[in-house]
Amino acid sequence: MDPTFLSATQLADLVRTRKIGALELLDHYIARVEKHDGRINAIVVRDFDRARTRARALDDQADKTAALFGVPMTAKESFDIEGLPSTRGHAEARDKPVRTSSIAVRRLQAAGAIVFGKTNVPVDLADWQSYNPVYGTTSNPWNTDHTPGGSSGGSAAALAAGLTGFEIGTDIGGSIRVPAHYCGVYGHKPTYALLPNYGDPATSSAAGADISALGPMARSASDLAVALDILAGPDPDETAMTMTLPAPRFTGLKDLRVAVWAEQPGQVTDGETSAKLLELADALERQGVTVSRTARPAFDPTEAYHLYLRLLDAAWSGRTSEEVLAAKRKRAAALPETANSADDIMMRMVDVTHRTWLGLNETRFQWRRAWSAFFREWDVLLCPVIATAALPHRQDGATWDRRITVDGKDIAYNDMLFWPGLTGGYHLPGTVAPMGLTKAGLPLGVQIAGPIYGDRSTIAAAALLEQAWMGFKPPPGW
């Protein structure tokens, strides 16, 4: 059996039942990286020798019951891994190995995973492209003229190309969800703060960032469910408390209640994306799913989106350089009052007072409760991940200076934050599953959002879609 595109749980079963050795499986993926990664530049930090030492030790280990036993995996470059640098795209950090691995990495290793490298990101994890001056540009294996997304772009590209067995990413503005969608894989952005990610004190924020969450990326929904069990729970450095997430509120398609939000007036969404989502809704309805195409939470979507943008910029400001802040102050001062793009709204957040932020956060939590009321009626919401399928490579300056064309409409690049922010900004879990292909052959994913701590429900819904609609398909030629 060729293990290349199997799920992580299938790979673990192969090793557990001794149908393949941990070292043999690791060497299979290393060989693929060495042969194929030059086409996409996804795995930019390689730790093959230490990984082989660990694989040999696992092969000699009697107890092989761990959930990810012997699974070769990579991690987004921003995760701390002892002995490797965490540059986030900054050249000055390239020769500074960290001393302590992130909690998420330690938990996955304890579950039997073998980490053999790190995958590429944009500078400061702040783009839907994945390129930086340290490691260069990562391309999408479905079409190398296109981006795999960002900021977990290398993660999604490596999974889709069959260069790794499992991945983890982070998400504040779609950084797990968008690459999963662009590359045709599965990704889960969990409920905010459910999965801790503290690592080396020299590189890792003890407080974390508002909105930002870490989560698994994989080639199947079952992998996301297994990873959630491994990764979820409080920071072990601070508490011994445990957490039990609620089980899904449905067992099959016929007792699933689905709201579908395929487009929003005033927000540009590619017609192929909306049409494919409505096609999926029709198919689910024919299979007995209760579907509403009009149910919405009780707030104004545009106001909720603009609030997310303000909170997002405030969250980003903690890792923004003084040079960039000065440029944003200058730009904000020149904005006319009528300027209302995503970038304009975020620019005006420079130097906001803490009292102002507290007011914004209070409104956020009021609308978060509106989401909770909505999800008492509906198990999950299906909506687009972002406005389009994977974009061509773009490296022309700051993201706030870029423009793109979607369905013939010229929009600011960052105006695509609507679908990632509408759910993620309110701390909701969101799972991305493959939904289809565009006419040009690029993947389309569906975002499956659910209530706070409803992570098992969104992943379970993805598993149902995997069975009833479609699952992961490798890109041609890989």
C-alpha cells in the first residue's frame, strides 16, 4: 500500500500493526520531500537526523498504542521546536535556535508523532501568500503559479502534495482556514484559547494574541478529531484542570440542522464559490438534512465585520514594528472620513486607547452571545472560507496597497477578510472541508462554523460531508 496520501490515523494504524516501520514510513516522506519539494518549497526547515533517531526508538518501543504513533509530521514555522529557529520570516532570527518546544508540539510528540521539519510562512504571519526573505516563496501544488495561502501556507501545501502526514497551523484572519481551502485539505480553527501554544519565552508570547488560535491540518476529518483530543485543554504550566468538550448534537445527516450563508450584499464573493456552496446545500437537503438559506444571527453583518477588523488590528499591534506603526499613522491621518475599506478601518485603530478597546470588546461579547443564540437553533453554519479560490502569487508591497479583481469587481486585497472574520472574530470554531473544484481546477473549501466549544460538532459535520459529498483528493501529478 502506498502511504503517501493516507490520513494520519491510517498511517498510525500501519505502524501500530507493524505493516510498516516508523523509520520506513519517515524515510518514505523524506524521500518525497527531497524529490518533490523543490517544486513548491513548502518544508523549509528540515530536521531529518533527529527524526530518524526518534523513529528508530519508536520501532523498538513495545507500547505502540499512542494515537499518532509513528506518524511523520511537520509544523508551521512559527511553532517553537527545541533546537530549531522560529523566524516568522525575519532573517535576524535564522541562527537562533529555541530552547523549548511549544506545548502543542510537545503534546503531539507525546502522542507518538515524529516532527521532521517546519513549513513556510509569510513575514509576521500576516498575508494570504507564504513568502519571506529567509526561506523564499511557497507555491500551491494544484497550480504553482498560485499561492497556497497564508499564513499556514507551507502546511497546507505539504499536506496536499503528500510530503507530510500531519500538520498544525495558527489562525487569526483565516491562516488555517484559507490555506486549507486553497489547497483542498482539512483544517480546524478551534474555539479561542481552547488549545494553548506557549513555547520558548524568548520567542513565544505568554499572553498570546486576541482572536489567534492554533489548530490541526490534515487530509481527513478523522485526523482533526484525534488531534483535537490531543491538543485541547488548559496550559499545563498553569493548571491541572481538565476540560470536557460537548459531544456533537447530531449522529447523522438526517438529524443535522444546517444554516447556509452563501453570499452577503456589500461583500464580494466569487460566483463559483457561492454556486458550489448552494449546490452542496441542495444535495444535503435531498439527503434529509434540515437546511435554511436565510437564517442569520441577530446583528448587522457589516457592523460585525467592521468590529472584527478593529479588534484584529489591535491584536496585531503587539507584534507590529514602530516603523510600520509610523507608516500606518501617516496613512490614517490622510484618510477622508468616507474611506471605509478593511484597511481604512484598521488604520484608524493605531494608538487606540484601552478604554476604547474595552468598549469594542464588550460589543464583541454581546454579538458572541447572539451567535450562541443562533446556534441553539442550528447545529452548524456553512459559509465561504474567503472570497475566491487560490490567488496568483502577489508580492507587490504591503497588503494594504494591493488590489484584486473578483467577479469583475475591483476590491482592496484585505477586503477579503469578511468570511474569515465574521466567525473567527467572535471566537467561534471553524472547520474547513473540501467542497469541489473551480472550472480552472483549483480547490474550493467550505467553512463549517459552530457554537463556542462546539468544536466536536464542526469536525463531525466535516466527517459527514466527507462521506456524503467529497473528501480529500490529491492534486494531479503528485
